[in-house]
Amino acid sequence: PSNHLRATALARSWFAALAVKFLLLWWIHGGWPSTWSLVGLGVGDTPSYLLPIESWMGGHGYLPDYRMPGYGAVYAIFRSFCDPVHACRALILGQWMLEAASCVALFTIVLRVSGSARLAKAAFVLSVAGIFTTTSVTAILTESFTTSALVLSTALLLHARGRTLHLFSAGLLLTWAIFMRPVFVIFLPLQALRVFIMH
């Protein structure tokens, strides 16, 4: 019963985070989510994540190949059944949903580390209301997914308690983050140390 109540509370927190992020994005961009995917398209580093996938799907190989395929792989999944614009919109929605999940995960991390429900709630509120993390949701860039993946990976690792599925999922999320931004490899020994201490 306690596990069921805890899961229900986390689910409600996730929906609350989704709603607040949605309202913030509506306020920032002044419109319906269909306009969000237009932010940043074709600007800066965005094409370098999408063009290799378009090239690969066109049978010309993964070109240009100076980006790791972690972000492009998610785009490729959506791109396999819809056009580029709708695939980008799906990316935005995916980032929005995962960003909300990472806010809940941050709550569990702070609660586990500090033991203070008040601090955990404060961390949740600040992460949900954060303008920078919220606006990164609408950019076709790695910032949103990598941050969310790292937070979720850390939360799973802290709550693993020897459970194989939690450990596997934590490692998978960290691997995905590294394949989006290779600099995140610095977190690999830290997580390995955590697993070593647990055992």
C-alpha cells in the first residue's frame, strides 16, 4: 500500500510539473505548442544533430559525422514515421515530458540525501519554475535531454538498493547522456564508485 501511495504521489507531481512547464512555455512563447518546435530550428548547432540522420535515412551514411548519435537517435525514431517538422515537434514534447520527470527525480534525490522534505519540496518547486531549464525544452539541442537523463540516472542509482533493473536503467540513461554529450563521461567513474559502495 505504501508503495502504491508513493507511486501515486510521484505521478501527481509529474502531472503538476507538466502543467506548470506548459503554462511557462505558453507564456514565454505566447502560443500553442505547435509553435515551440520553430524555436532554434536551422540555427546554431541544431542542423548538426538532424542532418546526419536525414543523410543516413536517405542512404548516404551518417554525414556529417562530428556529432555523437545520442540525440539524433531519438529524432530518427520519430522521423521514421513522420516528416521532419512533426519529428521536431515530437522531440519538443519528449523533452517537455522528460524535463517534468527530472523535476520529480530531483525531489527524490534531495529527500534521500538530506532527509528533509522541506528542502526536497523547495528543490522541486525551483526546478519546475526554472526559466532556463524550461526554455531549453523548446530548443532542438542536447541540453534538455542530457540534463534530464543525468538527473534520472542519479535518482535511479540512489534508490537502486541492489535492484538490477534500477542499476541497468541508471547505466542506460548515463550512456545515452554520454552519447549526446561526450563530456558527461566524467560522471561514469562517480556512478561506478556509487555502485561499488553499495555492494
